[in-house]
Amino acid sequence: MRIYTRTGDDGETGLYGGRRVNKDDMRVEAYGAVDEANASLGFAASLLENDPELRDVLFRLQSELFTVGADLATPLEREAVAGKSIVPRVQGRHTAALEELIDAYEVDLAPLQNFILPGGTAAAAALHQGRTIARRAERRVVTLLRATAEDTNPETLRYLNRLADLLFVLARAANHRANVKDVPWSRPE
């Protein structure tokens, strides 16, 4: 199978199920931002070779982001063919699992007293970057839901919201495990 198909040379791409849309379509923007978040988690995982537990969490999140992307790329109108779901859909249990991870990792962290600057270790900085990309994906899904609420799974929005929260906590955890303090934001004079 070739990596290039030439079918996108005119500025269009295909959604799952065959419908063609412009490459700047809000649905493509949404799942494209999810893809960016996924790539950023791969980069963060590459920086965590000494922390297999956090790496495994990121690998699991990357796999789930493929589900989020497929969900967003497949309008609900294409929910099933012959009674079978075309793609896996993000469900409340996926979002609940993120909340469980947040709670588990927050146990070892000092309570926040103020805002912190994104950074610390290279892994933490990469996780903060992933968090901001996840927030962008979340914003793109808000736009998509506003325009196509009946045709887009609303659980994708909740999942991305919780994912960004989790990535913030994981960035703090990466710093904590490396004995690097989070840098508090100090209000300018």
C-alpha cells in the first residue's frame, strides 16, 4: 500500500464512510488537532524512558486518541452498517478512567497554591505542550458540536477536557518523580 494516494491533491479528504469534505472542514480540524495531541504524547513518552509506568499511561492514551480521532472522523449518521458499529465510539467509561488516573496521580502531589509555569523536566514540558494541544482539540470539537450536534459524539468533548486535565497532572507527576519543583507563576509588579 502506498503512503500517497493523490486523492487529496485538490484540497479534499474522505471521512470514514466515503463522504468527501474540504481539508479545512471543522470535522477535519477537530480530528487533526487530536492527531497533533497524539503525536505530542509520543514525543513525551520518548522522554520518559526511565519511567515505564508513565510511558505505559501515555501509550494507552495514544491508543485511545486513535479512537477519538476515528469517532470524530465518522459522523453519527454512519453509526452502523448491518447492525455493526463502523468505528469504536468514545464512551463515558473512557472519560471516567481518565478521572481515576487524575485522582491516582494527584495523591503524591502537593496541593496547588497558585498557577505554575509549564516546564520543568523535558518530559514535563512535553506533557504541558500535549495539554495545550489537547485543549485546542477540545476547542475544535466545541465548534464542531455547535454546528453538527446531532452528528457528533458529545463524549469526545468530555474526554478531551479530562485528557487535558490529566496531562497537567502527569506533567506535575513527571517533575515530582524527577525531584524537580514546579515553578510557580509570580505576578508581575
